[in-house]
Amino acid sequence: MMSIEEYKEEFTKFHNQLMSYIYRLVTHRQEAEDIAQDTYIKTFQNIDNFKGKSTFKTWVFAIATNLAKDNNRAKERWGNDWMNLVKDAHVADPELFAKKKEKIEDSTHGKFVLSEHLNYCFNCTSKTLLLKQQICLWLKEVYNFKISEIMLILDLSEGKVKHSIANARKAMAEIFEKKCVLINKKGTCSQCTGLNNMFNPQQDAHIEANKIKMVKEQNGKNYEQLLDLRLQLVKSIDPLEGESIELHNYLIENSPAWAKQQKALKTIDK
């Protein structure tokens, strides 16, 4: 059995990873902090149940995952059109648009960082997946868990875990292929470069974009390979740290409400 000091030391080793993982699942900072705290307490209270059949980290992530799943049960899965609806809401409401600008101007760093926005975009896009697919994708592709460890975390068979990862990757690759103007000139979404032009008018958005490996090395790559390059970027960024974190927290926490409100308004107008 672990001593209290051993427990604290082991937990501290991956605390930041755990926090960012929970945040990526629940997309709300305070809720993520609450779940991380509940995970700490629950794992400590049940430490006698840890029999060493997995690593301590895998066991803790399993508990955190169950708590995050409980949190998500009360939430609606993001629609594929939600980000477009959020954009429409800001175009239609000058006050909403102005508040977004204030979030940058009043933030600690006062910056908009293109790579951080791509990470935010990936998180938003992942919310359109089934929750099981989201979890498997994050654990395997960003947090480097083995298939066998994900099986333990989710209590799923090897086939179901692999199937969930494959389906998640396929869906994400197809969405970015269709939407992302950085990898498809006919893409329908250019929000990242548009916001960069707005908040960083002194920069050339295309020059900034070309500093990103995914953009710089896209020639000759298929969309699966481009997804891997995008995942490399996502892995390198902590969603709870960064120079434009206030803006992205604000956007991701409020996007579901904005999208549903805008959808309701469009329904009334028909």
C-alpha cells in the first residue's frame, strides 16, 4: 500500500496531463478543476483497491474518465454545424463580437496565437464525435496510452477500442479535409487566419500559418497524414496554458449556448 507521501508524489507526476485531459473532455475550466479534485479524493479514498494490475496512472485516469463521463451525460453532443452557428451569432450581434475582442485585449498576455487556436479548433471538432470515440482518440493519440491501457480505462474489448479510434480519426480527417482552409484552399472555415488578421493586424496570417509544420509540410500528404501532423501540434499544447487561453476558454465554454440560441432564431425566421 502507498503511503500518503508516495501517493502525492505519484499523483503529482501526471497531474497536469490529467487536468488537460479532463478539460478536453468537459470543455469547461471550473468543471475540469472540480473533477480533478474529485479524482484526487476518490483515488486516495480507494487506494486499497489499487492492486497493481495496471499502472497507477492508468488507474487514476480510469476514475477521472468515469467522472468526466458522468459530467457529459447532462450535455448535448455538439452538432456538426455548431461552429458555423457560433460564427453567425457573432456576425449578427455586435455586442457579442465586441466581447470576444475584449477577451483578447483584457487577457493576461493580450495575444491571439494561431497554433493555440488550431488546438482549440481540434477540441471543438472532437466534441462532434461520440463520447467513447473522443475518449479513445485523446488517450491514444495525445496522451500516449496503449490500447491495452485504454481497454482497462474504459472496460472495453480490444476490437471496440481500435474501432473507436479508427472511426474518430476518419471523422476528424474528413471534417478538416472539408473545412480547414489551411490544408484545402476550397475549405469552408478560415476562422483562424481571420481572427489572426483581426487581433494581430501587424502580422501576415499566411506567413504565420506557414510556420506551422502541418501547413509547411502538407504537400504530398494525404488527409490521414495531415491529421497526424495536426495531432503533433495538439500534443505540444496545454489547453489550460497559453497566451490566448482566456479567449479560447470563453469561446469553448459558451459555444454550445450560442449555437443552440442561433439555431432557434433561424428556426423562427423560417
